[in-house]
Amino acid sequence: MPRDKGRTKESARRTPGGGRLAARARGLLGACRGTTDDTRYIVHAFRSSTHTWFLLVILLIAQITTSFLIGYPLRRWVVNRLIRVANRDNESAVRHLTLRGHEKSISRSDREGDPAFLTAVRWALENSAAGSVIGCVTLVLAVGTVVSFTCPLWWWSLPSEYAVNPGLYRVDSWAAAAVTPLVGLVYLSLYLALVPRSALWHSRLAHRTLLQRGDRGLLARITQITASRDDALEVHRTELQRIERDLHDGTQNRLVAVRVHLGLLERILAEDPERAWGLLETTKDAADEALRELRHVVRSIYPPLLADRGLASAVSSLAARCALPCSVEADGLGRAPVAVETAAYFVVAEALTNVHKHSNGSRASVVLTETAGSVLVRVTDDGHGGADEHAGSGLAGLRRRVASLEGTLNISSPADGPTTVEARFPCAY
């Protein structure tokens, strides 16, 4: 037992020293791993810089030869390559900054999206110089370290007229060769000191040039939202004008007719009861017509079937009332937000109205699908085509309605047809 106690005390005395040694080993291993990551990043930066040198020369040639036919496709190819290289450097810089513990300074918008052309060209000019400098410095330090440490092993095998010179002196004897590992320690120290700093400096340079687009992205987003708000207000104003026109031209006229008939009925009721009964029937017909007009206006504001059974049923009912044969495909379509369903319904309604009025076609088809978090509406007819968005066919209003929900509208209408109107509405904001 006393001997075991002595072992316990001795182990207790040795444990702190052993723990410190293990901590130092782990720290050295982590430093080596970090230096390896830094070296890998610099190798990528150096390769990218040589690539951008080549692309910049080709871009200059393309700019000079734009007067010839070859200049334009060559310039387009260089532009795409520059943007691709800049995007790859973007991802490499983000990954390196994340590994080095700077991920808090990188927002989600910094990680996504390709840089613009001017930004890519600016980065190519900066990286062609910065990447080349840090790549050459890293290469010199790495070669110097390897040559200095291994020089005693192979210096004697060189011909007498050749001699290595890693430390600013000729290695032509065993004594000189024995000193080269000390020179190697200097190279290694410089390597461990400069390579991480160079990689961090380069990645931050890339971050400033390529990644920090938060303010510009926010400004673009604000501009997009402002345009969407203006489109929504324009759509709202147009809808109010349409409702007012429908009430004025339809329902109001019917009600005025009812009021006139009631006045005549009051005047002739005592004098000619039989004629009054006939006028009463006419008044009832006018009142029924006014109710039908009013129901039509109410349905045009928000169809009850759309609220009760969804977009697919409402569009099927709309297609059934279409003047031309119209088929509807809506397999797997679920319920979407109310604003999206309403806009999609009126896109189909306006498109079918245009088919009947302008296309001179014999049939139409409507396809409703839900893909990638968005609702896709496609209306196709077999008419003569040639639809013009600026010719007053209502397509400009459709585009504003779709854009008010940050959707997209594509219109394909070649001269011989067919015409396809395709609207995509995002369902997740």
C-alpha cells in the first residue's frame, strides 16, 4: 500500500507535465494543419492568377478585334470564364475565412450569387498581381526550406562546376553543407510566419472585392421591392377603374332602366292596369339583368369558387365558359396563397379572353403546375400568333399583375403561332 501511494503521488506529479506536452503536441499539429490549409489556398490563388493573366490577354485581344466577327463570341467566352473564375475564388475565400475563424463576417448573401462582369474584371486585375506575388514568395520559401534541409544528402553528387546556394553562400564542402539545415530553419520560420498572413490577406482582399456585396444586394432588393410595390399599386388602380367602368356601364344602366320603368308603372297603374302588368314584367326582367350584372362584377373581384375550391376548380369553371374548346391540366396542384391564386386566375382569364378576341384560334389549353415552391401557369392556343404586348391586348397589364407578386411572365408568339403565355408565381417569400 505505501508503494501504491508513492506511485499515485508520482503520477500526480507527472500528469501536469504530460498534459502540457500533449497540449503542445496538439497545438503543433493544429498549426501544421492550418499551414497546410494556407498553402493549399495560396496554391489555388497562384493558379487562379496565372489563369486570369491569360484571360485578361484574351479579353484585350477580343476588345481589339470587336470590329471583326470573331471579337464578339470571343469576348462572350472570356466574360463567362472571368465570372466563373471569380465565382470559384469567391467560394475559396469564403471557405478559407471560415476555416480561419472569420465566418461571422460572412453573411448568407455573401455566400450566394455570381459576381458581375465589372467586379470579375476588377478582381482579375487585382488577383493577377496579388496571387502571383504571394505564390512566388511561397514557392521561394518552400523550395528554400526543402533544399536547405536536404542539401547535405545530395550536394556532393552535383558536378564540380555546379553548386547550390540556399543561404547566399556556395555549398562546395561538407562543412558548408552541414550549416544548410540552420538556413533551412530560417526559411521554415519565414514560411510559417508569412504563408498564413499572406493567405489571410489574400482572402480578405477577395472578400472586399467579391464577397461583400451586402449593401449592393440590399439596394438591389429594395429597388426590386419598390418596383413590385409600384406594379401592385398600378394593378390596384387598374382594377378599381375596371370595377367602376363595369358598374357604370352595366349595373348602373340596368338600375336606371328599372327606375324609369317604375316611374312609368306608377303613372299608368291607375289608367291602364293591363299595360301596367306588362311593364311590370319588363321591370322585373331589367331588375334580374341588373342582378346578373352585379353578380358578374362581384365574381370579377374575387370568384367565390376560387375561395371555396381552389385555383384548379376555378380555372376549370372558367375554361367551361370559354368561347373556344379549352382543356385544363392541374394534376397535383395544391392550395397556394390567396394573392397567388387570385393573380393566376386572372392571368388565365385575360389570356383566354385574348385567345377569343385576337388569336383566331380553334382551341386553347391551360396547364397549372406547382414546382420548386412556385405556381406555374401556361396558356397555349393554336392561333395565328404575332401577339404584341404593346398593342393594347392586355398583356402589359398581365405583366404588371405578375410582377406585383415578384413573379415572371414569358410570352412566346411567333408569326405563325402558337402563342404561349407562361407566368410563374413564387409561393414562399
